[in-house]
Amino acid sequence: MGLAKRVLQGDVRATARLLREVEEELPGAIDELKVLYPHTGKAHVVGITGAPGSGKSTLIDVLIDAYRKENKTVGVIAIDPSSPFSGGAILGDRIRMQRHATDEGVFIRSLATRGWHGGLSKAAANVIHIMDAMGRDVILVETVGVGQAEVDIMNFAHTSLVALVPGTGDWVQTLKAGILEIADIFVINKADKQGVNEVEVELQAMLQMGAPSAAAWKPRILLTEAINNKGIDDLMEVIRQHRESLIASGRYEAYLRERSRLELVEVLKSSLMDRVSRMATEDDYVEKLIDDLASRRVDPYSAASDVLKRIVQEGKF
Amino acid sequence: MTSGRKLRILVAKPGLDGHDRGAKILARAYRDAGFEVIYSGLHQTPEQIVHVALQEDVDLIGLSCLSGAHMYLFPRVIELLKENKAEDITVIGGGIIPVDDIPKLKKAGIKEVFLPGGSLKDMVDWAKANVEPCRYGERKE
Amino acid sequence: MFTQRTLGQVRKGGNEWERELERSVEQKPERMERFSTVSDVEVKRIYTPEDVKDTDFARDIGYPGIFPFTRGCQPSMYRGREWTFRMFSGMGSAADTNKRWHLLLGQGETGLSTAFDFPTLMGYDSDCPRARGECGKCGVAIDTLTDFEILTDSIPLDGVTTSMTINPPAPVLWAMYLAVAEKNGIGWDKIGGTIQNDMLKEFIAQKTLMLPPKPSIRLISDTVEFGTKYVPRWNTISISGYHIREAGSSAVQELAFTLADGIAYVQDVLERKKLDVDSFAPRLSFFFNSHLDFFEEIAKFRAARRMWAKIMRYRFKAEDPRSWWMRFHTQTAGCSLVAQQPYNNVIRTTAEALAAVMGGTQSLHTNSLDETLALPSEFAVTIALRTQQIIADEIGVANTIDPMAGSYFVESLTNEIEERAWEYINRIDDMGGMLAAIEMGFPQREIADAAYHYQQQIEGGEKVVIGVNKYSTGEQVYPPLLQISEGLEEEQIARTMEVKRTRDNRKAIQSLNALRAACKTDKNMMPYVLEAVKAYATEQEICDVWRDVFGEYRESSVHL
Ligand SMILES: Nc1nc2c(ncn2[C@@H]2O[C@H](COP(=O)(O)OP(=O)(O)OP(=O)(O)O)[C@@H](O)[C@H]2O)c(=O)[nH]1
Ligand SMILES: [Mg+2]
């Protein structure tokens, strides 16, 4: 039986293996993805980002608990950076979620950023698809930091959470980095600590300045103490409200279209790049073109058109 | 762009002892050798360890136990892997382990046992020489 | 410490020596580019009066038994009484351990020290599913008072002192000891010993975890208060650097984090119990590691006493000199032993033990040569005990007090270690104290980094481990090892079931309910624990009450 079929049956081993194959872009993985794609689009995807140590993993741990109490199955994707020196990584997010390790209704997968630049969001999108196809009701995605790559990943989430903590000042920087626009819910975690009010007040002021008043959903601010399991009921409720508002306002459809567009562009970009670099190594067609460019026999635009034509003739990537 | 294949390793501490110096150092050494290491924290049951190994699709599990309970815990991990048809995942162990136990552990399916004082390089080299990123269809499932 | 004239001579001689040196190094370069201690504190070629010119004899060195106690805490030190030979032991069943205790006492051991198995250390009974495979494996299994009665059978509780290495369930095991003494008609004022009872270092290093930090600290303060009132010769806490070092810290980190833990405990007792500092401070005890670097360790011990004296006197305003002194137990470094050529471990332990003695320890455990492989066999533990006895009686190091004092190197290193440790303590103070620092993961991260650094130095050959990265033969020689019977787990479970079956169940349950109610007040919990223990409630039943009321703690910051 093919991997995709077994994924559809909820097989853990097959899913884990396919995730790996997709992540490593092994031949054949794309074909399995094609089988799965029609079965995706059912899960609710919640993205969580925020500064290191803000409590994202701990929040996911208590959210898993809450979703399981509602009898929903959960998938978790925990993304951690790879070492720029060795390319290796230590993936430790799931330590905080280990009490769910033996729950069949919870599937946790750690992902290293590897060398991907723009590619990270494509890989994350595929991982989301697979967990979705596997039948997870909710998929929680943890990314660290607030760079462009994280913003891109958050674009694949239906509901985006940004975790902040009082008293550190980090959160101001977080907002500067363009997170303000993508956050649906701000979670001020570690509310047991000093300085909660200040963060809340400043955040509120910032939101009032920034947000267009006509928006159907106004970003909400919630306080939680993830380690003490406090504030989670409210958080669950607001996540639910956000989802409902997406659907009720008709923005869900628009959102899905936007997401599909994004994905298409991502796939095109990376596949084209991939194909071009393979051409460069497989035959010396590109090398010749470069020679022509260098000696000014041809201009870069015509050369690029040539390349595209050739790819089109082949009919596939 | 192909990001290449990477060895995925689970470093796990079964049992009740909390001595994680070795496990943490090993995790770092594996990372510095370019592997992806999942560390699942202290006080793990064999059931938890095997679930993590399956979900994370690891190629190697490194068990570290200093409490003396290895004769129950290590073989139990192997047993559970078999139950889940995942015996292709390589398992190694380390810790305070009487030498007399080593052949017994190997017989139970632990591929290699490392004792205190052993060098990190040996452990990294062992992984490089004996484990490959596994792939669907390439090995028996 | 020196006149200008002497210092002038020192400099003059130094110049001459440097010229000689230059010539000699040119011909034959030094073995290494950089020499450093095990903890990687750089060591210079030579130390002279110049390095200790700001040291003041009266202020910094002085005399033993007198502030600042740099040279020792009693005026006569080992000339009066040797340190206590205290071998950490425990394995298998209570009866097995009792037998080992009698053996050791027969061979001249002077204090008992109990190793418990992991289920006992974590507050689980032997029949708990999480305890599978662990029973009796690295210490003795104790579930109920019955086990404890067997453990202490024919041991004169008023004649020896007993140390119990137990942390989260410390009140339970201590209550068992008190109950047994009571049963044997021995007054609590006649018994002496130590419970480790140091949770902060568990969060930092050893990770024997049960309750969150706040209730953990409350339990500790309860025992300190109870001991102060009713068990005056008991050390209710042993503030431990040992495990911090075993987790891979440097000597400076071990010292600094241990003192910072001590500060946190004193502060809590003062605030929570409103006790006078001098009423309990004299019974605070410490526990350090003695690692391989001979001089670094001696300097660490000397700095430790001097720092604690200052902390108690100036920071906490204690007035009783006995509040200023730091008494400590030492164990040689388990983490310095290796499985390769295991007989060499005897030599390592000897050097470490010697450092502990030169550093003025009050009691000492020497590791057995086979401890990287199993619990010590009788053969191995006897050599370990004899190592101490030879140091005490044959080689003359116990004849005079603090023989290292005045060494330019040792005094300078003592100063340097103290200085670096203060830096850490100040940083921790700035973070809001040790609890806050632990929550931020600060000590954990520092230790993990140091551990990795040391390991890399070994891998790179900068630090030598004989038999591992130098003179390794590949051939394996193993000593005969201790075997723990596989049937033990079943026997132990059966005994506990039997106790549960035959006890007065109503009384046991009532005592547990009373404890639960006490948890929710700010009453001292010790009397309730005592009642529960005497009603043969099991260790886990008692700990479950706490876990239930206060929540179970899971490791929160993991630094890789
Ligand atoms: N005081 C307090 N600490 C918390 C709370 N939630 C989480 N923490 C602690 O914050 C630390 C970091 O938590 P994580 O969940 O690992 O944070 P993270 O954002 O996932 O961290 P990275 O993945 O390393 O970026 C841990 O020590 C948690 O125990 C809270 O509500 N209050
Ligand atoms: Mg995390």
C-alpha cells in the first residue's frame, strides 16, 4: 500500500515517514502529496509565534489538553532553528508536551529550519497538508522568533497567536517586526509575573493606532499562565470565535483563496529554481547561455525566455 | 532546492534518574555532527519513548540510564518497537551498566552499549558508520 | 603581607628568572600553550608574594575555629578528631543494606550514610508502575516504617550519626527515623544525623523532582523549624554542591550556586518562620564535591568557609560564631571515574580524598573503583574506606592544620575563586535571588555550557583522562561486580502489600486526611507526617497527598 493511503487511514508510522520524505524532497514524495491534496482543507490551523522562551510550547501543551477534552484530534508542528555551523539541530519543544506522547489522538512532529530560506514555508505547508489529510481536527504550529520566514508560515494558519511576556521589553520589538498585522490574538503569557498591565495598556494603544476600524475581526488581547493552566478556557473560546468570524464574514473563502495563491507562488518559485539549477548541472545548456551573456551575444531577458521555453517544452518540472 | 538527508536521532532518558549531563552533552555532540536530535526530557517511560520515535521518524534511539534499571527498560523499548513494527530503528544505550549485562542487552536487540568515560567522537562515529537515514520501502516495515 | 623591600626583591629575582626562562623555553618549548585547572581557570607558571600582596593575614587567613574560618571550623581540627569516615551505602532490600552497614561499622566506619533507590527518592512505592525495574537498584527501597525498622535493626541510633540522601520526600524518611528512635526509647535529643533536603540543587542539577519550588521550600523550612525545636543535633538540610558539580559545573559554579542556595534557604526560614537566625544557622550543613584538580579543590573549600562566614555575619547579621562556620561533608567526584582500566579509579579517588582533607572537610565519602559500572562490591568499598584510613593515619597530612596556607599559589587561587563566586552571587541577587534565577534557567544554562566545554577539552586532548584519551589499551579488565537479586522487586512489593493489609487502615487514612488539611494551613507539617508514618502509611501515600494539593512539578527549563 502506498504511503498516502496509509496516511489517510491515520497510520502514524506512514505519516511520520512521508513527512520526512516531503521534508527532504525525496523523489516520489510529491506524487504522494498529490494523492493527499484532495483530502486536505478540513483542519483548523493555529499558528503560535513569539520570542524565545515566551511559553509557546507550554501554551501548546495546555491547548492540546483543552482540545482533547473536546475530543478533537491534534497535530503539532514544532519548528526550531538548525545550527548554522553544523546544519544539525536540537529539537526540544516537545519536552513540554511529553505527557501527551502516548495519546493516540496527538501527533507531534519537530521540524528543523535546515537551510531553507523561503523554502521553510513550503515545507511547513506540506507538513500541514499531511497532518490534515491524516485527519487531525486541529493543527498547532510553533515557530520561534518573528522574522519574515515566521510571518510566511503564519500565513498558512487560520488563526495566528503571538505570545508575549511581561517585563522584558521584547514584545515591543516583536510588534515592530510587522507581526501586528498578522496577529489575530495576542497572548500575554506568564501573567503571574510583574508588569502585565503595562504590556496590556501599551499593546492596546498600539492596536488602536494601527488597525483599520472597519476590520471584521479586531485583534484580541488575552492573559494566560500556561504553566498554571490559567486563562486557557478564554483562549479556546476566542480561538473559536475567530474561526466563526472568519466563516461568518465570508472571509474564510477569501482567506483560503489567498492561501492557495500563496502556495502556488511558493511551489512555482522553488520548483522553477530547482529545475533551473538542475539544468545547469545536467547539461551545459545554461553554461552556454551564460557564455553568451558574458560575451554580450544575448541579453539576460532573452536568455531567461529561452530557459522558460525549454522548460515548457518538457512539460513538467 | 534539495536540503539533503539528515540523520534523525532521539536521545531519551528512561527511568527515574535525573542525571542528564551525559544525555545533554551527547545531544550537543550529535547536533555538532550535523544530525537532528530530538530530546524528550527526563523520566520517560518506554511507551513514551517509542511513541516519540515513531512520530518523529528517527533512525536511531540513544537511551541513557544511570539508575540501574536498564535491564528492564532497554529491552522493553525494543519490545515495544517490535510491537509497532519499527524494529528497523537502531537502539543504543549508555550509562552505569555492569559489563556482564552488556551481552544480555545486545542479545535483547541493543546494538551497542557505551560506558562512562567513553568519547563523544566514538559515539558520533558509530552513528555515522552504522546508521543511515531510512526511507520508505528501503527497509522492511 | 609583605614589606615593600621584600616585594622589591621579588621583582628583581623575577626579572632574572624570566631571562633564564626565555632561554630555556627557546631550547625546549613548554608542554602546552596554556595551563589551566580542571575548571579551566588559567594557571600561571609561578606564584610569588606579588600574587598575594593584598592578602591580609588576620582578615583573610587567620586561625582555625575563628572568623573567617578559612583554615577550618574547629580550633584543633584533625588533631582533636579525624573527619568522619562516612561511606554512602544502600542497595537491594532494607535487610541487605542493614548487613552492609554492620560490615562497614565493623571495619571502622564512623558514620552511616544511606543511599535510597530511585522510587524512594522520587516518592513512589515499589509497586508503582513508574518504579518498574528500579527497585533496590541504586540504593535501598523503603516504602513503609516496617522497611525502616529492618534497615536500622541493631544499629545504635544514639551511638552513630546517620546521613540520609533524600530530597523531596525528606520529611517522610526523617519521620521514620524519629519514629524508630522513639520506639526504641531513644530521645530525639540523643540522635544525630543529616537529611539532604536540598531542593534547589535538584531543580538546578539532579532533577529528583516532586513539587513546585514554592511548596518545596515550605517543606524544607518546616523541617528546619521542627529540628530546631525538637531534634537539636540533627542537620535538617545539607546544602549541596556535589550534584551541581556532577552535572558538569566548574568549581566556581559549584561554590557560587551552593552558597546562593544557602542564602535562599536562610532567607525563607527567616521570613516564613520568624526564627532568630542564630537559633538555626549553626545546624545548617553543606556537602561538596572533591574533583580531580588538587589545588583548585583545596582553594574552593577554603574560599567556601570564608565566604559563608561573611554571608552569615554581614548579610544575615548572625552573632553566634557557630552560625558563621561552615561544616561540610565531601564526596569524591563520581563523574571523574571512568569504566576504562577501572582500577585506576582508586588513584583518582585517593587524590580527591587528599584534597578534601587538606581542605578541612568534616566527613568524607570515597567512591569505589567500580562505581561507573555498578553499585560498589564489598571488595571495592573496603578499598575505598581504607583509602581514607591510610590518609588519616599513615601519611602525616592530619598532623597540622591547613598545611596549604601561605602557599602563594593556593592563597592566590583561593582569592580568585572567591572573587569569581561573588560575581555569580551578585548576578543571582540582581535576578531576584536563586528561585528567580532557576526559573530563568540561569544556573542550568551555565552548568550545561561548562559541562560541554569540559567534554570538548577531553575530546580535543587538552584535558587528559588516562585510559581514555591517553595510554588507552583497548583491553578491558573488569572487577567482580555486585549483583542485585532480580527477585527483589517482587519480595519488596509483597512486603508492602502485607503492611497495607495488616495495618489499622482507618488510622492510616485519618492521618493522611489530617496531613492534607494541614497542607492548606501554614502549620508545620512534620507532626502530621510523623503520625502518618507511625500509622504505617506508605511513602507514596504521603507524597501523593502533597502532589495532589500542591501539584506535581515537571521540569520546566531544559537547557541543551
Ligand atoms: N512564570 C511562568 N512561566 C511560564 C509560563 N508559561 C511558561 N513558562 C516557563 O517559561 C519557560 C519557557 O517556556 P516554553 O514553553 O519552552 O517557551 P517557548 O516559547 O516554547 O520557548 P522556545 O521554544 O525555546 O522559544 C519555561 O521555563 C516555562 O516553564 C507562565 O505562565 N508563567
Ligand atoms: Mg518552544
